[in-house]
Amino acid sequence: MFLQLVGVVLAIVLSLLAWIHRRYHFWKDRSVAYIKPHFPFGNFATLGKVEHIAPITQRHYDHFKCQNVPYGGVFMLTSPLLYIFDTKLIKQLLVKDFHHFPNRGVYFNERDDPLSAHMFAIEGQKWRTLRAKLSPTFTSGRIKMTLPLITQVCERFCEHLNESLQSSDEVEVHDLLSRYTIDVIGACAFGIECNSFREPDNEFRRYGKIAFDKLRHSPLVVYLMKAFRVHANALGMKQLHDDVSGFFMRVVKDTVEYREREQIVRNDFMDLLLKLKNTGRLEADGEEIGKLTFEEIAAQAFIFFTAGYDTSSTAMSYTLYELALNPEVQERARESVKQTLQKYDGKLSYEAVSEMSYLEQCISETLRKHPPVAILERNADKDYRLPDSGLLLRRGQKIMIPIYAMHHDPAHFPEPEHYRPERFSPDEVARRDPYCYLPFGEGPRVCIGMRFGSIQAKLGLASLLDRFRFSACDRTQIPVQYSRTNFILGPANGVWLRVEVLDASFL
């Protein structure tokens, strides 16, 4: 009996080893250049434990770059993953053949974790329907209506920073900017004055930090949930902490009930969602778009909060960091802001920030060096044969575009570690392949809120540059170190800068 048991165990072990061996020959059998994997983590052993995915994909990119191949194979655990490097192929997959790769492969669970079923994650016809309903809420005209709310937050921000400088001229700007974006999104999405500058530990900020900094699962478990979503859904696995989910569901419920009961109109994001919920139209006599359920409203309000909170504050933090290390660039950006404000009587209007072209170039260059999202992922929705190669990708197989690595490729951006906003002048942009720069993604699943994020960032940075000067101090980490656990490319140890008040009348 014992020998039989040993024989069964040995047979299982040998079968498993044979399966792993065959699996790790997946790309070799298809004559695709690949990096040798190591069980059990494949080519991502350090992910989340030692480093962020950005430097990992950079090393992979450098390896394949030497071979001059349009794509290359790696393994996440035992699952084959195909990097796409060629910009023409990227355009083909993200735009022309989008219907073959429409989904990100992000984990969500509508039944047990309804806030996870937001527009960034959902798939198929549900995504198409929801995208069609929400796209009109992010037009320039509707974003313009939120400007008074954002400029009020800008004023509170500058006043708070000025007060903080009375005790120390060294400031951790990432922390302050996360308070700024919390207050902006609280005002524009929920109609709530969070006042994070006076109450830095308010509920919005506390639960926002939990959502990003204290993940419910390790990166390995998250990947397994994505790879085996049907099974994870059946087990009731959730992406969000219960207290985070409970807080946001309660806030949305209270906001919806209060506005409908008191007939409150604020011309913000929540107003638009409520119009869709109740009438299916954004205007009384407008086109029928389709109604939203309460769960859909809550999920979109949640992703609006999470996407705008960390990505925007991080991008703004890195912009100030780069401007502090490049004082000549900072002075040019400040002069651009001041000249534009003079033209508009000192008021930060939509038209004014739209004309701050050099500031926009600075932000674009920051997003090149420090893209908040380091990779783009897509899942094949059906079998697909790559053009000009014959390689067949099976349904469900994942492709990855290494944004961070491409943004640091000298073939696309000479001297990539040098901060040079002139790369984004109209002439240079026109000469460059647009598919080597993808901070917001591309194609039908391009970030729906990128215009709002851009306005939020420009308003905040313009307010700061108009009144303060930023420089490096002893606590400034050069080069900045990235957090290994956050999906967003955030700073591991904050961004410390010296801040100086420019206008004495502001004191």
C-alpha cells in the first residue's frame, strides 16, 4: 500500500514537472524570442517584493532591444505573455484590430465586490454600453463647468502651503498634492468639501490610502485572480477591502438620496450620473443615452476617485520634482504661467490654462519619464494571427505594451533621462511616431478622464508656480525611488522639496 502511494505521488510529481517543462517551452516551440523563465514566478520573481514592475519591464525591453525583434515572450508564473514593441504593431492591436483585444484582463467581481465592476475593468458589451453613456460627461464643456470648484481648492491649497512654510521650508509635496486631488475629486464627484488641508486624516483620504497602499492581496494573488477570474468569482474573492467598499457605497448612497430629496444641482460629475440614472439623458431634451443603476453610479464614482486621486497627485509631484532639479525650465514654466494670467486679469479660467502650452509640455515630459501606469495589458478576445509573422495568439492570451520602457528608449527619445519639455513642442511631436508615447493608453479604451486630469493638474501647478519657487533640499531623493507595491508608479519615500514664497503680498 505504501509503495502504491509513493508511486502515485511520484507519478503526479513527474507529470507536473513534465507539464511545467512543456509550458516553459511555449515560446520556443513557436520560434518566438523569449527570456528563460524560472519556476514558479517565471520572469517576474521580484515583482512587488523587491521592485515595481517598471524596472522589471525595462530589463526585459533592453534584452529584446538587442535582438531587434517586434515582440518577445516572457512568463508570468507559468502563463505565457507577449511583449509588443513595434509601434506599427501597437497601433494595429490597440486601434485597427481593437475588436480582437478589447479587454484589459483586470479582475472584477460584480456580485461580491460591485465597486470593482467599473469602466476600467468591465468587458464586452457591458463596457461598450457604459462607455457610450459616460463619454458625454467628459466633454470640454462639461469639464469647464467644474472649474469654479477646482479653483476654490487651489486657493485653499496655496493658503495652506503658505502657512506650512512658517514652520519649515522643506515640504513633502506628494502628501500635499494627494490632499489637493482628494479635495478636487470630493468636490467634483461627490459634492463634498473634504478639506484635507485642515483635516488630513479625513475619511476620503484615509480610505483612499488604504485602497492604494494596503492592498487586500499580494501581486501574486492578484495575478492569479486575473488569470482564473471565473474560479476567483465563484469563491467570492474581492479586490477591495470591505471597509473601503462599505465607505464608498455609503457615501454614494447618502449623496444620491440627499440630492434627490433636496433637489440639489451642482453641475458636477455626480449631477451628470444622476441625470443618467433618472432620465437616461444629460439634458431634458437631449439624446436618449440610457439609464444607470445605483451600482453602476457607485462603481464609476469610485473609479473616478481612485483614478484621479493617485495618478494626478503623482504626476504633479514628479513635475515639481523635475522642475526643482531643472531651475531654468521651472523659470520658463513660471513665466509662461504669469504672462497668461496677466492676459486674463490674474484669473485661472479654462481659456487661460488652455493657453499655458509650456506648462503642458512640462507635464507631458513628466508623464514620459514617470508614467503613472507603466504597462498596458490586453487580452485576446478571439484567436488572432499577428500581421506579417504568422504567429497565432489564442483566445485569452495576454499581450503587454511596456510603456515605461518605451518612454525611456533613446531611439524614441534621445537622452531619455534628461528632462526636456521641448520634446513636446508641436514640431517635435509631429516628427515622432505617436505610438511610442502612451501615458493614457490608446484606441477605444484610452483613458476617458484624461482631459479632466490634465485640467486638474494644470490648474494646481499653475497656482503653485505663480506663488512659489521649488528647489532640491537635503531630503530630496535623487533619483526618486519608486514604490514596489503600488500599481501606480508612485514615490516610495515621498517627494521632499524646498519651497520659497515669491510674492510677499501673499504672506
